[in-house]
Amino acid sequence: MPIANQRLSQASAIIEEAADKALHFFAAHQSVPTHAKGVQDFVSEADTTVENFIRERLATTFPGEAIVGEEFGGQSEGSYWIIDPIDGTSNFLRGSPLWGISLGFVRSGRPELGIVAMPVMGEIYAAADGTGLLMNGKPLARTTPLEDVRVMSLGDNPADDLDDAARFQTGLRRAGWVVEAFHSTSISLVFAARGIFDGHLQKVTTMWDIAGGAVLAREAGLEVRIGEDPASRIPWIAAGTPALLAATEPLWLEITMDYPND
């Protein structure tokens, strides 16, 4: 078995265990201890417990490799694993199934292995360079029924410039797209990888939000562009079909300038 596939299989097994743990918390989501980190930015006991579990398993399975997580940090230089233990915590806390667990492996700024679990659905999506998209360990081809139905997702972040975000959404709608917003970047990228969405765009994000899903989208055949704001160093992602990205470029010039992650 190629090393990339072996690593993907081992990491997927870790996320499968983590998904079971997260589901136990979800069953009692109304009483999970929670506090706010910022405006509409929450952390729950599920987030911290799941991240610690994944960290422990990664340290045992891949000894000596760097680990970064949303809740407990780490050094994001060179090569490292990166965890979002519950992506879509607000959805999780309100009882929505649209939350996930994301794990990526990043080398020199480029995600090269990614896994996103959708625990409520019983689905684990995984990919590494050259594997294609896998769901629950089996190849999954991207399908786009009714291609004339244009649907994409737009990510949001508390740090968004709301006036710019409104102009951007208006421009996409005028260009003919239905614009969805899940408040879970990794799940949005899963939907793009599967063909439910034409793509996902997010001007303000984090590497833990995008690392897992970016690989899924790329291996499913979408174009994936990742860059960062030169002043703030905050990442952005544009993943989509040629038609979506062509419509987006006049509205978001930065995505034409720097995208070393294809």
C-alpha cells in the first residue's frame, strides 16, 4: 500500500473513533458545557474532548509529527497535522446535523491529506494526493445532476467586512448562483466535493477550517485556490468549478493572483 494511502487509512480510523465520541456529546447537546470565545464563536466540552482524543491518537500513530488544533494551538510551520474537532459548533449546539470533524496534513502551506467526518450522517470523506475522493473507504465520483441549477456556498467569519460581504453575495447572485451558507467550512467543502454545490468561497478563514475539505475538493476534480491576506496573514479559499471561479474572479481579484495549492 502506498505510504500516502496508508497514512490516510490510519488517520481515517482515528477520525472514525473521534466521530463516535462526538456523537455521544451531540446526543446531549443541550446540556454540553459551553462558553463563548468571541461574537458567535463558541467552544464546548465536545470541542476540547474530541481535539484531545485526536491529538493523543495522532501522537501515538505518527510519533514526532507536529500537531496543531483549533482549541489548543501548536506550531504551524513546515509539516503538521491540523484539527478542527467540531467544525460548526453553533450548528452542533442547536441540534443541526451540519457539523463535522476535520483533520488535515499540511506540508509547506499546502494541504496534502484531508478527512472530514459528518458523524450524524455516518459518513467519513477522505483523500490524499492521487487517491481521488473516498467516502467510508470507497471511491466516490463527483456527480452534478441538473447542472443548470447553480448552487454554491459562501463562508462567513466574525471578522468579515460586512459591507464587502454583502456586495460579494449580491454579485454572485446577480451572476446567477443560489448562495448557501452553512457556517461550517468543512461541510460546505464536502458538499462541493460531492457535486451538491458548485463550490465554496470564503474570504476569511483558518487553516483548521479548510485543510481537510480542500483536499477532498481537489481530489474530486475541483480547482482549489488557497492564499492569504498579505497584511493580516489570514487565509482564504476559493474552491469550485471553472464556471463558478470565472464568475467569481471579477468580484474577488485576489484569487487570480496567488493560488499555489492546486
